[in-house]
Amino acid sequence: MSLSKKRVFSLLLAFCLVFAFTACGGDSSDDVTGPMDKDTYLEKVDGLNDAAGEFVAVGGEFISVAATQSDDEDAIMAAIEKIRDTKQPFLDFGAIDNPPEGYEDAHAKLADCSTRFGECIDTYSDILVDTINGVENEAADTIQTDVEAITNELSAAMTEVQSIE
């Protein structure tokens, strides 16, 4: 196995392991006016866990494809794009601009963390593509630390939202 493939595996494994220890994820915001009702909002917050599970599952699929089809660049790139696609629920949640009354401050934190995590998935996917193509990506040096920090903030923000009565 080449050095770049080993680096791809180690990057993905580190990313998945860090993320697997925190519960988070996303859901789409609705186009409505006025504050969202509390139950709908909390369902969307809980939906972040589904998005996290999807991210981890797709990351596992990538590892499998890279291990069993290491010479099939199209299959590997398709698997990376599946990883990239898992960002959308996080970005959708971050776009919610009508949280229920009393949730505004906690939601602002959670929406920010969710958006940053979605962007981190995108950056991570770019790193994987660059690594496969033999291109250095300076973000590779900090991605693990960045993911760790964002997932910790995301987990704390979810806890804060879920603790509001």
C-alpha cells in the first residue's frame, strides 16, 4: 500500500474515531415565518444524531472501498463524494433561523457549530481527494485537531439546547 493511501486511511480513521465519540448531526430547516414549535425543533436537533451515524457509516464504506478497490480511482472518488454529501444535514440545520422562543441563544451556538462541522466535512473530503492525487493540502496538518474541537463544541451546544425546559 502506498504512503498516500496509508495517509488517507489514517486521516479517515482519525476523523471517524473523533466524531464517533460525540453525538451530533443535522436536518433541513423549513421555510416558515415565526418561531418553530419546540417539538419540531427538538426533532431537528435529535436528527443531528442520524446525520452523525450516516457520516460514520459512509466513512466505513470509504475505508472498505479503499481497501478492496485501491486501484479503482473512480470508486474511491465516488466514496469520497459520498462522505462530502454527509455535510448537507449539518449545513441545513445551521440555516435554521426561526428557533422556538427561549432557544435563540443556544440555537445560535448549535447552528454555528453545525455549520462549521459541515464545512469541516467538506475540507476533509478535499484533503482526501488531494491525498489520492498526491497533492499536499495544508489543512491535513490540523484537520484532526479541528474536528476534535468542533465536535466537542457541537456536543456541548447540543447538550445546552436539550437542557432548556
